[in-house]
Amino acid sequence: MISKKTVVYTSGTFDMLHINHLNMINYARGLGDILIVGVNSDELVNKYKTNPIIPFDERIALMRAIKGPDIVIPQHSLEHSNKVKKLNFDVFVVGDDWVGKFDYLIKLGVTVVYFPYGKGVSSTKLKETLKSNYKTLKDKSDSHFPEF
């Protein structure tokens, strides 16, 4: 808490920004007075999943451009103990695909909320759809341009 204001921290890769990202950010925004969003660096993402499609500089710029976050910072580690001390956050929000992974923050006095993504879009699903439908999509897009 800073000046009697609840500080919320959420983080993610935010690759191929989509509605579930926005839903989580809006949910986190509603849990406090100050929302800090950490955007995973490309180096961090490469440690636990495939390369992001959108480069880090563009992903962090997109987060800074939307209305929810008060502060947007780079995130270089999934270990948040030091961030609790440095940023003084009271609530941590993360997608429910990480259930249990951040429970250690509770011992530090942080409320941990695993946001239910539910069904629908995800960056992984978008990548899979693009990959499996690449030829069809390419042929369709190419047909928009007349041949010279």
C-alpha cells in the first residue's frame, strides 16, 4: 500500500495482444488504485516458451498505449519477491494457467489472484491457427492484389 492506495501488479508476455489480455488488465485495474503492468522481456519468454511474434519494444509500447495501466515496466524474471519490496504491491494478478506458481507471495503479504482466462482466444491459439491456415490465408490475401 502506498499512501493508503492499493497497488496491483500483473504481468505477462502480451504477445499478439487480444481480448483476454485486456480482460485481465481491466480486472486487475478494478482491484486497486494503482496498476503496474510488467511486460516479459524476449529473453525471459525464451526461457519457458517459444519466441514472441511481436518484439518486446512493440509489446511494451502497446501496454503503455492502453488506458488500464498506470505504470508499465519490463519484466526480466518470474521471481517476484524483490519486486514486492521494490514496488510495494498488495495484489498480484496472473492468468489461471499459472495456478499455484506464485503462492509464495502470500507469505510476503500479497494477495494472489489467478484470473480465469476461460475459453476463447490466446496467443498460443492464434499462433496455431495462423500456422495451420497459413496457405489459405496467404492465397486469400494475395488475391486482394491485382496482378500486373
